[in-house]
Amino acid sequence: MILPLEYKEKMKKMLGEDYLSFIKSYEGERTYGLRVNTLKLSADNFLNINDFVLSPIPWCKEGFYYLPGDNPGKHPYHESGMYYIQEPSAMAVVEFLNPQPNEKILDLCAAPGGKSTAIAGKMKGEGILISNEINPKRAKVLSENIERMGIENTIVTNEPPETISKKFRDFFHRVLVDAPCSGEGMFRKEPLSSEEWSLENVRTCAERQLNILEYAKDTVMKGGLLVYSTCTFSPEENEQVIEKFLKKNKEFSLEKQKDFYPFEHGQNKWTVSNFEEIDKAIRIWPHKVKGEGHFIAVMRKNGGSSAHFNKVKYPLDKNKLKDFYQFKENYLKRDLNGNIFPFGDNIYMLKENIDIKGLKVLRPGLHIGILKKNRFEPSHSLALYLKKDDFENSVSFSSHSDEIIRYLKGETLNFHGTKGWNLVLVDGYSIGWGKMSNGVLKNHYPKGLRWL
């Protein structure tokens, strides 16, 4: 890999005797990881059925290294949402955020969704997660990943940080800012990104990161946590951003985290004013762990107030939803424990309806389905959310079968089963819908997701 000369000179000055082992890490193969979706199955259950060669990631009990030749991104289990493919060191961020059920949490820079889906898993479907992304195309990818993982308690928004800041003052228990950065920790994963690196870009990123934090701070309730992370090594974007932020915002303080060898601490020698508190931050280095590298700072808000959780009632036209209720009566064997509400011709569910008026919303909760002329059609999201025993009719294919591959390609299958809607399963876990009639399973796998 060809690295920018200025980058190498900078890292040599920073790391001293550690520089050679750091640079040598670029010659090795990058690490590959997946994180089991515990909303769907436990890590132990996944280990019992999976086809891959896995080894545990020490800092994430749901995380596992896999061999690059296994290619889990092209497997029916991936389409079923059983796991999320995620860089191993990135999994540490949500471990330090430590989300809990029944909290209100914001992931401010959330695309493509690795950290949001991890947060949702730890929330266990209870509470509210707002996953925001400013870039429309990336926000769409984020929404698709939230759908694939069968997440019910997440609102996906497409807004700049300042809009979220104004809308949700003192609102969240925990806020994550996984900030856009110069991406030095991604050079092995995305070698072309090294060509875009420059000292000027590092400075530009640092200014943007501090600006995002200034908006994020106002969304944290009194006593809440603000977690800042990057996948870069430059002190300008890490120690110095936190130094400037804390000196300006005295109501925040860094919280010391439990030591986890071989994670290291932030370095006060890399701050402008020898800022001693920075040693409570965390650094992950690619020559010290099997991962690409990260920086994490956990800050507690000691001042401010806690906003009232305003619930909003959406107008409910039961006559308009009669086809949905008929579907529910005919097929669903479990209650949908949330507020059901229309969003245009679509129907969504969210356990706690909060005020999202005025926001650009891609997904206001779990998408249940769509109302069409004189009928209701269940959504792909609902299929991925449900488990085998939640639905009246189901058909299961082996992950090694020709039928599941044909299903993922969108083909109609000859199959004898119960007439009507069927939840299609792979090895017992939901993957989509089919509609049975006269020995034929009509394929309802979304066209945009079909395998070629």
C-alpha cells in the first residue's frame, strides 16, 4: 500500500519507537468481523448453525472475526438479518456507549448503520432510538439496514445536526457522535481513501467535528452521556477536539472507563495545553489489536435539564385500517405491542410516539405494510421483525437448498402449503414473504434486494 509521505512523517513523529510496528500493520491483511443480531437469535444459537470459521472478538460478546474467504455478505443468513458485517474495532464504540432498554438514544451521524443496529440490539426493542444521517443517499442505506435487522423502535431521520439539536433539547439519555473524519483507520479497508488524505483535510475534519459536537451537546439531558468516536489517528481530530470542547463546555467531563488491554488511553502530550483529563479517552491501534483502529471519548453532562417526553397521538381512522386489522386477525399470533399509525398509505408501529413534526423522516418506526385498494400488503420489514411462531403460516428452507437461492432471486416456487400469506424462513429464521395458492408460492421478496 502506498501511503502519503506527509502522513508517514506525521505518524513517525507521533509514535516514535512504535512507528515501525504501526507501519508494518499496513502490510498485513485487514481484519474482518460480523456482529450477531441478538434481536433475532443469540450468539450461541448462531454459532450452532453458521457455516463460517469464527473466532471471538474480545471486546464484544456478539462479535466474531471471520475469514475473508467465507464471504458472509453473500449468504441467506445475511439477508435474514442474523448479523451485521462490521469492522471489529468499531464494535467497541457501542460497548462504551452502553445503551439500556427504555432509554432515549440518538445516533447523530448514523450511516451506514453498524453502530445504530448494535445500539438497537442492546435496547431489546424498548425505548426510542433516533438514527440520523445528513446525506440522503447514505440515509437510505441506513434505513435499509435498520429494516434488515428487524428493528422496531428506531426512527430514521435525514437532517443536519443543527435541526436535530433544535428539535430535541435536553432529550436523550445517550448521544453518539461517530464523526466524519479523515479515515486513517480505514486505509487497509479502503486503500483509495489514502489518496484523498491531506493535512488540510485533517484540519477541515477537526473543525467540522467540533461543530457537530456543539450541536450534539444540547440534545443530551442532565446526567446523560455524550460519546465521541472516530476511525482516525490524528490528534487534531481526537484529543484536540475533545480538549477544545471540554474547555468551552464546563458542564461536560470525561468519564474514566474500565481498562481493557490492549486498548490504550488518550495522550495529553498530543493536546495543545497538556490536557491531563484526556487520558480517560480510549485509543485502539491496528498494531496492538486485531482491528483497524478507533478513538473513543465518553463524556458526562453534569448540568442542564431533562426535557419532558412529549407523547404524540396520531389520528387513527380504524375504518381506513380495516384491511390491516383483518390481516392481523387472520395471520398474526402475537400482539404488535405499540402504537399503530398511518403515514400516508403506509402503516407503522412505534411503542412511544414522539413529536417528529417538521423533520425529514425516512422511517418513523417499524414499517408494518401498505394499504392498497381493498387490501393490505405486509412489508418486508414486518417479515424480518417476526419470528416463526409469530405467524400462522410459514415455510422453511435450508440455507444450503436450491429453493432458498431461487427465492432470493425472486423466482416462483412449486410448493404445497397453506393457502395465503406465508412467512418464508431460512433454517427457521424469517427472511421474507410468500403467498401460497394452488401449490405455487408466489414470491414477494423485494425486487431491489433480489440476487442476480
